[in-house]
Amino acid sequence: MKVKKMPIKQFDHFMLRPIKTSDYKDMFEYGHDYTVTKYLTWGPMILPKEAKKSIKEIFLVRPKKGIPVGYAIVDMMNKKMIGTIDFHTKVNFENAVEIGYVLNKKYWGQGIMTKALSIIIEVGFEYYKYDKLIIKHLENNPASGKVIIKNGFDFVKSYPYQYEKLHSKLSSNMMVYEMTKEKYDEIKSSQGNI
């Protein structure tokens, strides 16, 4: 099944566009930051070639798995890629995908990811016609949870989670949220009536 190319979207002075290999230097800038990657299953990166490999072997091959490559979040003021937001996993036997995101620490606390998430939700339901979107965060990363809740996701469950990283270990409860197309339509219609 051919996957449609992700549409380019803009908000404030930021752009969401499909990620490309030339973004690797910007990805490395935040990817080698321990604080940014602390709650992620990857990183911190040691060398820029790891970022290039990640884009080529993780993002750009996704259409072969039936999902889009993912968005680079770009600061249009300086043409810098400052993070990614993407549908990284297709859920088996459902028309559903899981969303993931990461943002350069210099841009934290500005509401950028909250807006980027609202856009990818719209793209997921309106453009790709998914029935359900899933998103997760570790319990000891509450900032990520706030972004999820602000966008109207419903908490579904939590489960103990452990993951061995190269130089550290993730150990927390995984918090799982979802949004159905029906819930999205409800949110959209209530916003339209304000």
C-alpha cells in the first residue's frame, strides 16, 4: 500500500515538513543532549553519523511499513530543524498508529509541541483517515503528559516499563492514551461552536 506524502503545515513561525537526510546535523544537536533523550528509548547520540543513520534507517523506510516518514519541526526564522513528531508504529490489526515526538531543549516551554501535536492529530484523522491515535509517556516525564492531555487524549492504562539503554536504564510506569476519530470529531465540533 502506497503511503501519501505528509502535507506541509505551518503555525506561528514554525513548519512541519517531511524529514530529510540533510536534517541530521540539527537532529544530532538535540539527540546528543542527555536531558532531551533521558526518557526516550534512544540516545544520547555520540556522533553526528548516528543521526544520519537514524533518519535513513528509521524514518525514511517507514513508508515500506505502511506509515509516513514523519515530520521535522522547523524554526522558519533560522531554517533549523528543532525536533520531530511522527507516527512511528502501526498498531496490528487496527487502523491505528502511535505518535512520538522530541524537541530541542532550547525550545521547551513555548507551547510548540502542543501545537505540533494538534496538527499531527488533524493530519492523522483527516488526511490519513486513521480510526485511532495512541500516544505514551513515562510517568516520570510529566511535561510530556501535559502536552498529551491538553490535546484531548483519554488516559487508557499504565503498565510497568523497563528498557535497557546503552548507558542507562528506563524504569517507570508507561502511561498510555488514545484518541478515537469519534472523540476527535466531538472536540472539533465543540471548538466550532465557541
